[in-house]
Amino acid sequence: MRLNDIEQAYGDRVCVYWRAFPLIPGEQPDRRVTEKTRSGWQRVGAEEPRACFVPPALDAPLPASSIPALTAAKCAERQGAFPRFHERLFTALFRDGLDIGRPDVLRGLARESALDVARFEADFAGEAYEAVLRDCAEGAAWFGVSALPTVILDEKLSLVGAVPAERYRLLIDWILAGEPGGVIPLAAEATGATAGRSPVDAGGAGASTSG
């Protein structure tokens, strides 16, 4: 949501590149919703009401791995349909309570999103999966990504967590202005830890987002 706002506000002065980084790279079968899951979704939904977070029922199943959904998103990207499929994945999990780790659910979402399903399935088993693995390796080795969401600006700065749009704008304006003073501008609230908000970390990066 907030990155969409940034893209609309800055137009062609800013390019957003999405990279895959799985929170659950392997299989964790029998994952279930707990009270902690519900409270976390409620908190995030309160911070961003437009995102339509619906607290799931206790003990409802959760995806066993992040890899299938990330691979499916790469398949959509290869068909030029990443934005709408990415949004549908989000609502499928957080609003509709679907298990987006299941191939049959992902095929249904691909069909619903007007993708070429035959091509989707072929890419899912081949190049899209390999692209996810590359993104994962590069994110960990080059960018130091260890938590989501992570937004990396101009291969210089990373923002981790539910960062307010105002902080994105502050840093983007500074970069577009030629980085005056050579000192990273920090909002006053960044000097202390705030729930859901992480301070800026300098580090080697790529101009991308991980999710």
C-alpha cells in the first residue's frame, strides 16, 4: 500500500523492484494460527486499515512454506501481471484465509487473475522457481536481508518493518536532491524504538524491496 503511494507520488523518478525473500524457506508442516498470530494481524491492520487484515480463526492452518507463493509471483511477473497477482496473493492470505502455500490454491488465483495457466504451471516448475532461489541467496548474502518487509533505497539504505510513508519520502527526497550534507536525514521518531517501526540501517544494498 505505502509503496504504491510512493510510486504514484514520484512517478518515473522512482522505480520499485520486487525481490523474493522467504520467511519460511523450508517446509514447516502443521503451522497453525495462535493468539500471537491474531494479535499481530490485528496490530498491522490497525496501522494500515487499507490492507484488509482479517484476524484468522484460532488453530486455522497457515502456509507451510513461503516458496510456493513467491514462485507464483515470479510466474506472474514473467507475464507482466505482477502487481495484480501480488495484490491478490495478499488478500487471499490476509483477508480470505486461503493457504497460499498450496499449488491448487495458487493455480486458482492465477486463473482468477487472468494469467495463462499453462505457462504459469510451466514456469512454476522451472525458471520462476530458480529466480526465487537467486533472489533469496542475493538478499541474504549481498543485502543482509533477515526480516520483512525490507525496502532498500538506491543500494545505500535499508528500511525494515512497517515504516511510515513519510520516512520513505524523507529519504527519497534526500537521494533525489543529491544527498546534501552527506548525512542521512532521520525523522525525530527514528531516534527511539517504536512498535512496528525500525530505524534506518546503512548497508550494501540494491534498489529493491523484499517481500
